[in-house]
Amino acid sequence: MSHFSTELRTKAEATVALYPKKRSALIPLCHLAQGQDGYLSEAAMEEIAELCGVTPAEVRGTATFYDMLHTDPVGKYVVGVCTNIACMLNGADELLEHAKTRLGCPVGATSADGLFTLEETECLADCDIAPCVQVNHRFVRTTTKEAFDQLIDELASGQRADEVPSHGTLIRVERSVGLQAQPEQIQAERTATAKAQAARAEAAK
């Protein structure tokens, strides 16, 4: 039985079919799975491994390399506070300490209500608005303790749902053109490429 929903399993299989080598779809499938569950469960990683023709250990090894992928449950909202140099000089350490108190949890942990996971991050590339804060990889530009408290209140009450979706959702508009291709076309192009490579190798002898 698939861990993925029927719709997601179909999308995963279509994603794998786009790549010459199945394992190339590993990271896109991780994003699909995280979009469904909010994190990468053991069941999801096993199914990704089966779809990509790799081992579950390879999936876990890849997932743990990237900050945007989580292999343990996180809150509905992952709050990241940057403490790199520009943000540090503009009060990031103080804001992070305030965030710990406001959420009632240390860095790397989740609040008691299960809504918020707090992270200390490296540069988030929004240095003009320091200290930089992201929620679920969306810039919220919350630079003061008062603004942070207001942000948390609005997220908890659902007022920011249109702006900040639940964790795991990277995009909310599905691509309908561009990368899509018929399986027959993909296979024909792969066959032609393989023949051309073989011809070049033969000519080089």
C-alpha cells in the first residue's frame, strides 16, 4: 500500500519518468512527500527509495544534507531567525532569545501546542531587512520583538494562512506547461541520445 495519496503517487511516477536516471528524481520526490506530511517519514523515504531505485539510507543521507528537508516532525510553522553577521549586528541574538521565550521552546524544538518549530539559520539573503526572519521559507520581515509577537499571534489565529502555508508546501501553483512531455517523446529522445553517444565513442576508437 502506498504511503502517498493516489494523486501524489501518480505525480511522483510522472516526475520519475522525466529523468534519464530514476535516482535524479530523489530530491523532487522528497519535496512532494514533505508537502503531504510536513516532513519525511520513514514510510515516505522507503517509497521514494523504491521509486528511484536506491536504498532508504541513500534517501535519508540526501535529505539530511539539506536544511529545507526534515526527517523528524516539525510544527505547522518553522520559524527561522538568521544570526549571521549583518543580522547579529542588528539584534538577531536578542530577537532569537525573545523567540525562545515567546514560543516556550529552545532552538531546534517545537512549541507545546505543536504549531511552531524554532530554528537558528545562516544567511537568508535579506540583509537589508535585518535581523531576517522566515516562516516556512517565506520572508516575513519581522525585525522587532513586538513585530515578532504580532506575527506569532497572527499565524496562530490563521490570519496569515494565505501568505504562509503549512510547512512542506513550497509552491501553491502547479506547473501545467513547460516541463511536461509525453513518455513516448522522452523515450525517443533518450534512445537518440544513446545512439549518438555510441556513435561518438565508436568514431573515437
